[in-house]
Amino acid sequence: MRLLLDTHIWLWSLLDPERLGPKTARLIEDPDEEKWLSPITIWETLMLAERRRVSLEPDAHEWVRAQLGRLPVSEAPLTTEVAIESRRLKVASDDPADRFLAATARVYDLTLVTADARLHRIAGVAVLPNV
């Protein structure tokens, strides 16, 4: 499976793995499963750190760079097609990050792994709830 990790799933896998459901944890740990991140996840992580909603030591920028090497992930680039798709999708969230992540999953044919129930039923987007 080709998994696009929502921001909280990526953070939980690194900082608080007990919050992951058993299936989600198993898939993330499996080296045969492809793990993908959007640059939006990095941006959102840095925003969370700036707002002190998550503590990343020694600083958020260094932490992100170090973690990208810890959990092997591929980058799903933010492209024009992703931007266009972000406005086409019917997403039950006004959060631009949610729209970009859903659009990224659709454009790159990835399964979005998320605990966000608002993202579980987007037509044309494969979603794996945190189970």
C-alpha cells in the first residue's frame, strides 16, 4: 500500500506511537509499505511548533530534518495539479492543509492515513482511518 501520512499520524508515529491504531502502527512499521509525506505536513508541523502546540527539540527545523531520516518517506510534491484538485474535491473541512492532503492523495494515487473523521468520506480519495 502507498500511504500518505496526515500530519498528526506522522507526528504520533514519531512522538506518541501509542495513539496509533494497531493496523496503522503495523503498516507504518512495515518496511514493505511505501510511506509518503506532503510538504504541507512539514509546513503544518512547523506551524504547530511555532504555536507551541507541539514541542520539538532542539528546535523544530532541526527536529523535522532529523525525523525525515528516521522514518523513510517519499515526498509527494505540491504541484499545480494538486492545487487544482484541492479546489475540486468536496471536503468537509475548511482547513487548507486538509484539502491539500486529500488532493495529494488523489493526484498521486495514495491512501491518506488519518484520524480526522472529516476526511474519511471524500469521493475519489482512498482513506485509511487510524484503526
